Amino acid sequence: MPRKRISDIEILKLIDKKLSISEMAFKLGVGKAAISKRIKKLQERGLIELDIEESSYRRSLTLSDVKIFRLTEKGKMEVYKTITGGEAGVQLPRLRGVHNVQFKFKIKKRGDLWFDHSVVLKNWVKKYTWFGDIYVEQNGKEDNPSSLIIKFGLEESDPWKAAYKALETALKMKRIFEDMVGFELSDPVMIGKPKWEIVGDPVAKEVSKRQVVVTDIGAIDNTPEPGTLHFYDVNDVITYFQMPRKINEIEQKVNHFPDVAVKIAEDVAEKVAEKVAVEVAKSVMKAILNPIKSSEELKDQGEEILTGEEVHGYA
């Protein structure tokens, strides 16, 4: 019996739907070993990578060693070209990174950190400097500063990894301030509005040619690239990248709805017909088994009943 041939694009599409190796094997009608072999080759080509967060979540639900993969930017491009026949060089929307990340630390004990800039406003002193690529600001009164604020940006294509790296950076800076500079600080608290930057969205690019859009949840402008989408919440970023799959699922449900509606109508009609048939049968049996009673009931209703004697002689 000839082996079933499976294309890479079939596997990539199923990976994009977050199917496990076992689920893909069942869907395609092949063994798990065949899928695992192809998965390894796709990883070597840089088209997919292990989705650590999703794998951990699925393991917590199933209590089994489940591995969930996801498409890399290269893998997304491969699927895009195959489905749409897109030209080489066409880019899908991607997360460039997160910028304007701000964390605040309350100063419990002041340390000896040198600042090279200072601004005084109404007895409020802001001193600031740069710690590598990280902007460091000290706020408060000259002799009694109240807080340290750090600001920075990260280049990262995965939103959850970017969020994790941002917190990791804040905690690292806290250790540096405390161990090397002598501060005693509170735990970091994120403040302000971080900008999750998505580039490559064709609609946003066209909009930005005419105007800059700013809302409570994000913006469209031309920094750092024309038509950059900015979101202030990582959950909105996740929703944005899930939209194509959600729309596809909705379309499938809508396309399937007429069949479901017809089936429901048929079931309802069948139940109604059954009920009507039962009621008719009951009435007929009642009339057969109780003819006199039935006649009396009709007389009570004011209707004339012709018996056999009354019609005698007219035959």
C-alpha cells in the first residue's frame, strides 16, 4: 500500500491551529513518528519553534508530555505565500518590540548614584542619566528623593517574551542599584503606557498617509516606520494576531449554519407532525370506541345528529 504523501504546508497550517503531534497525526491519517520527523526538519529550516507557554498550559490540562509548536516569522511567510500566491518580499504584520517601558521603584534608602542632568520645578527635583540603554530618573525633593524610574525598550517578536524580558530587566536593575549603588528599593511597578509596536499592517500604512490616529488603547503613526500600530496592552497584541484565525473560524461556522438550520427545521417539522398524528389518532379512536358519547357531546354543542331511524324511508 503506497504511503500517504503530506506536504509541509499541511503541517504548517495545523501547527498554526495549535495542534499537538498526536492531533496532527490523527487529522492527516499517519503515524506520530512520521509527523515528528517532519517537525524536526521544519525546525531545522527555521519555520517553526516550540511554543513553551502553550506546551506548559496543555501539559497542565492533560498531565502528559504534550509539545505545541508555533510558526516563526519565516514560517508565517511560507504559509502566506502558499495560500495567497504572494510575491517575494511581501511581509506579514509582525511585532517589532515594546518601547516606552517604565518601571517605578519607591526609595526606602537612598544610594550613591551619580546623575549628570538635573531639572528643578516647584521644589521637585528630577535628576536623570543613562545606564547603558536604560534611562534612569530620580524624583522628589532635593534632600529627600521619593522614587527611581527606569525607561527602556526591547526588540522582541513574541509579545509574552517581551513582557517577561521587561520585568526581568526591571528586577536586574533593582539588584544593580541595591548591590552596587547602595539603594534599598521597593518591588518594581509598571507605570505609563508601554508601546507594543506592530509593523507591516497594510491598512495602518494607508491610514498613516492621511492622518495620525490616537485612542485609549493604541495609535497609528509613522514611528519608527510608516503605518506602525501601537498597543498599550499586551492582551490587545495577542488579540490582534489571533484575529485572522478567529475570522476564519467564524466564516466556517457561518458557512455551516444553513445546513444546521435546515436540520433544525426538519427536526421541528418531524416532531410537530408526530404530535399532530398522535392527536388525530386519539380523536379517531375516541369516536370509534365511544360513538354514542361522541354524539351526545355534539348535541350538547347544538348540532343535529341524524341517526339510522331518522333517515329510514329516504333511502
